[in-house]
Amino acid sequence: MAGAPVVSAAVTREGRLKAALKANMARRKAQARGRAEGSGPEVGTHGQRGGDLGSGEGG
């Protein structure tokens, strides 16, 4: 009976991965719809102000 827990753990892990993948895909689809509509925050701009890159002396 030592094999049963291993199979059970694999099935449990597979179920968790499947649920996480489904949630990730739903989130990505929602982001894509938001970008297509032109609403919502832009990806990669969190915490950055425009014009700050390369605005200093030196370097």
C-alpha cells in the first residue's frame, strides 16, 4: 500500500496545477481584453514615471 499515497499526491498536484493554469489563462484573457479596449493599466509601467530614464548627468 505504499504506492497509493504517491499516486494520490501526483493526482492532487496535477489538480492544483490544472486549477492554477486555468486561473492564469483567465487572468491573461482579461488583460488582453482590457488592452484591446484601451482601458486599464499598461503592463510594465508600475512605479515608473515617464521621462525619468536617462534624465541625469553622468553614466
